[in-house]
Amino acid sequence: MIRPRRSLLFMPGSNARALEKGRNLPADGLILDLEDSVAPDAKAAAREQIAKAVAADGYGKRELLIRINSLDTSWWSDDVAMAGQAATDGILVPKVSTVEDLRLVRDRLAEVGADPALKVWAMIETARAVLDADLLAATVHEQGSRLAGFVFGPNDISRETRIRMLPGRSTMLPMISHCILATRAHGLEILDGPYSDFANTDGFAQECIQARDLGFDGKTLIHPGQIDACNAIFTPPAAEVADARKIIAAFELPENASRGAIQIDGRMVERLHAEMARRTIAIADAIAAAGK
């Protein structure tokens, strides 16, 4: 089943008010954060607060992920233990660099008896992760894998590699495309990283458009004010959905049953376009069903 992931908003786990507010925001998903937005001396309290907020429910159809602390800290194991028992959709693992990182998290989730349906998302934030994106994505085929996809993390990549973050992200396009190809080669999803200058609405909109056109499934956000624009840009336009339905209907006609390509409105349309049309319709229907 296709799930809309146009907008996933980071929410600090140490902020009870933010966790409460998240129940009414129009984001497709929430990332309850234990990492960057939580001070070291507040980690344990934030972990407990997230557990209570999730147990209280009220988040509706929003996808819930918990971002744990990185595997080079003393907090990650307890984070996974809590997340493995919480009724969420998955965990987001920051700074994944090696296949062994994913296996370590997988094994820890098994130790705590996590629901088999709980998924793992890997943040691609290091030079090694970008270089080995295909190897990381390929772990989805391993027994017991929970990998659902990647979240591209441009800020940490910039810090580590000294590649500058420029408007239009021309300096990062090769890395972005490489990671997108890796996920698609293994049937995974991929989300774009956040746009930090949340007051720059035009810049944010342009980056969302770019992300959509590059093939990202959605974008992670750092401010509630970014949700509506992000949702609008990642929602298939009505005209595109109507065209997709026309393509499917044409291929379903008895006279086109054995044809690999047909003519619609003066253009040649192949069966591969029908596959793309089905996904467009599925996304649009899923968004409509979610009521957002």
C-alpha cells in the first residue's frame, strides 16, 4: 500500500507542547526527535516523554517515526529499546555509514521484541554513506531487515565534506541522484532533508519543487509553517491525475489489451507510462483518503 510521505516534521522530544501540537498538524508524518534538538542532560526525560505521548495516541493517520541518537553515543541502545516498544511506525537512525550499523539496530530491535512491522529509516549524512548507498540499500534483502528507506541529510554531509550548501544545491546534485538511484534499485523510499531558512518561503518552495522533480517521495521539515507548501508541491496536480486515469482507461479497452503502445490525444503512450500513471493515481487516492 502506498503511503503519502509529502511532509515529515521533526518534533523535539523534550518539548511536551510541540508533541501535543503535532496531533493537529496537517503533516503526513512526524519525526519525534531524541537527537539534535534534545540537550544531553534531557535525553532520558525526552525518551520518557515521547513514550507517554505515543501511548496517549491521538496522532491519527500520521506516520510516526522516532529519531534515535547516533550509534556512537551511549544513548542509542535505550532509545531503540523504547522505540521498539512504542506503537510507532518506525525509527530514524542518524549518521548511518556502514551495513553493520543497520545490522546492529536490527539486532537490538529483535532483542527488545519489537513488532515486525516497525521499520527502520537510515539518515544518509556522511561521505561513507553516500559512497556506499547501494550497499546500504541492498540490506533490505537480508533476512530480518526492516529497512524502509533513506533520509538525505545535506547539512551533516556539508559539514563533513566541506561541500558548500548553495542555492539550487548544484554542488550536491550528484550525491542526491546517487542516493535516489540506490533506493529505487532496491525498491525503497527516500525523503529529502530539511530546508533550514524557514523564513525564506520562496527558497523553500523552489527546493521542494526541485526535490519532487528529482524523485524524492517527500521532504523532512523543521517548522510547521512549511507543511502546507510542501504538501501542495508534492501532491499530484488534478490535471496530472486526470491524465493518468485517461491512460489507464485507454489501456483497459479490449482493443488495446495486447498493445505495448497506443495513441492518446496525438501522443504515443507506452505501457511503462501506464505503470507510472497507476502510481500517480495511488498517491492521489491515498492523499484523499487521509483527508489532507
